[in-house]
Amino acid sequence: MSQARPGDAAPVHDLIGIGFGPSNVAMAIAISEHNARSGAREAVTAQFFEQQPAFGWHRGMLIDDATMQVSFLKDLVTLRNPASEFSFLCYLKSKGRLIDFINHKNLFPLRVEFHDYLEWAASQVDDLVSYDHEVVGVTQVAEDGVVEFLDVTVRSGEGLTVHRARNLVIGTGLRPLLPEGVERGDRVWHTSELLSRIGEMDGASPSRFVVVGAGQSAAENVAYLHRRFPEAEICAVFSRYGYSPADDSGFANKIFDPEAVDEFYAAPESVKRRLMDYHGNTNYSVVDIDLIDDLYRQMYQEKVLGTERLRFLNVSRLTEAVETPDTVRATVRSLVTGEETVLDADVVVFATGYSPADPLGLLGGAGAHCLRDEEGRVRVERDYRIATDPALNCGIYLQGGTEHTHGITSSLLSNTAIRVGEILDSLLDRRVKSAPDEARPLAGRTGGHSPDTEHTPAEEAPRA
């Protein structure tokens, strides 16, 4: 921990964002809109750092015919500010497709199109983000024994720089999850990299793929590979009898309402667990019914014609995937009989989901000030701020990793617009309480890449 020196003139951001996926793009937009309607004294200074060279969101899963599972009205802004110029409708207008989309009579755009919207929105606030910049560590800065600032060490092609902030918002997204003992390789993939790895197979004639998983991504992978490689056999492996349909009925979808976050947060732990059990079928290991019907229809047609390329190994699990230079040998065991089936495949694709990144992984010593509940989980306040002991006065906000406190919308788009508004309100409220207006220095340009945002390079911090 470093001690702030009297007269230390290092510029201090109100907020530094780690990661620039959809959630932190929405955060940047909320700040931009706030600053546009506020005077210089009320402006929020912010900078976001993203290790990717450009904006990208699940690029490996942008299958050409895959659609969103959330209404376009739950974009980055509309639920918070229906008049926003950053809405999906404004995007459509800018692309000359607004009337065409209306005539399409569909609430659920193509995933490729929604990704293009996200890129478009991110480009509108690119003065607030530094791409190709990886946050590698956070150091505490204390005044009179209380941590008042956090120094964020960032690595780029130009070396290391340090940026000081009063608050952090962590939006580092999810990490691909593979079964224990499985590692990615040339022939063992996670669905997150499907399209990029398929691109490397141009000219090849694979004979068999194995897809493991029972959720939407798994079913999409099966349908895509079946269409993309018309000579190959596609084997789907899952522990159920078949794909389960997602419950997207009006009443069930109320679990995604902003008010449901309030109710979930206030509920006893036993009720929280019950709600997750009740409504897990709105999001987890479920598939759109239209896709289920299409796959079943295709399987039945092939049985009739005697040209079976779709195989469903249900009530089974893959127990081993051994990679060789020419193939990957997948062993599938029936959960009923214990019988094993060995499949020599060109590729095994694991559509086995994601896990949240450790929110404290980058915080260094500041993580010791973060409080945990009786189950060892990070305690999070209603405003998405990590609960800390009195020795840390900075706000550390989470965009994701709050499912245990805020419910099923933690890592979903459904509540993103509302969530960033609540985080911004919290930040502004805390700023007023901690520093009277007359003591607050004039805010300069929000974000950007000007030299005055960089501090003296520090020693390289360990990668989290």
C-alpha cells in the first residue's frame, strides 16, 4: 500500500472500468449522457481499459442464422433512457434498416446484427476506452490510514502506465468452462471459439464431430455443423433424454424485470435458492423450442431416408477425450447401463458454459478489505458495490458475478441498462457525501487518450 503524498498532483478519475464488453459499454454511455446534460463541475471523469484490440462479444458464436434470446428493447440504454440516441432503433435508423426491421415483425434480431449494434454503440464512446490495454494489477493509495484511491497498472504496447481512480467498475465477463480434466487443443474446442476454429478447417473434409452439452449453444452448434459439413456425422452427447425447451412465457420472464432484482436481493437465502431452482429453465441448459423442433424433424427425416448423420447419445456423458495427431477419441458412457461407446472424431466441441471471473483477482491488497458471506462469496450491496471494511473508502462495482445476491440477470443483457444507471447513481451519491461541491476540483475532459491521464510507469505487476 502506498501513502498519498501532500501535493500529489496525479490526475484522478472518478471511475476506471476494467473490461469493455456490453456492460461497460453501457456504463460508458450512461456516463456520456450524464456529462452531456451536466456542467463541468458535475461531470464524471472515466476511462475504460480493454485487452482486446477492438470491441468483440462472443465472436466465435456469431452463427449466421442464430438469433438473440432477448428482445431488442433490452438493449444498452432503452430501459434506462427510452429517448437515448444509443438505442438499437437509432442504430437501425443509422444503417437504413429501420423500416425493414419493423416489417420483419420480430423482437429478436440476428445475433450478428446485435453484435454490429454493440460495435456501433461502442464506437460512439471510443474516447472513453483504451483498447489493447490489459489491466495487470491494482494498488491501494492511503490517506491517514484509509484507502482513498486505487492505482490501476495497465500494460500496452508502449509498456506499463498507472492510472488513479476513486472507483472501479469490473466488467471482465465470463470464462469458458470445460469439464474437470479437459484441456483445449487442436481438436478439443470450447464453443466460444467455434467459428474461428472452423475457419482453420477450410478445405478439410471432416467425417465426425462430437458436441457435448444440452443448452442453446450446444444445439446451435449441432445445427450449424450439420449444415456446414454435409458429409459429416454430428453426434450430440448430453445427460438428459433430450433438449429441454426454454420457458420464455410472460410470467416466467418477470424474473428478468428490474423489480425482480429488488425482490431477489431482499429475499432470505432459502428463497433465493428456491427462485433460482424454479426459474433456471428460463436461461440455463435450455433451448428455443423452434430449434428443438428443427433438429428433431431433421433427425426423423434422416431415419426415414436411411441417411442418418444426426446422432443423439442421450442419458450419457463423455468420460474421456484423448487427442492424437489425426483424431480425438471420445468415450461416451451410458448413465443407465454403463455401456461405453468409443467415437473417433475430427473434433469434440464442449458447449459446457461459462464461469464468472474472480472479481477480486486483480485487486491485490485491496481484496483483503472486501467482505465475504458465510459461504465465502463476495458480499455485494444493492448498488452492485462490493461491501468493504471501513479502511477502504473506494467504490468497487461489479458487472457480473452477482448472481448470488442480485439473481439470474447478473451476467445477462436483460437488466444491463438499469444496472449501469444504478451504479452511476451510487457513484454520484457517494461523491456528494464524501466531497462537498466547494471542495471538488473542476472536472476536465472525460476519458480520452491525452497524456495527462498517464502516471509514471510502475514495476510490472503479476498477472491475475
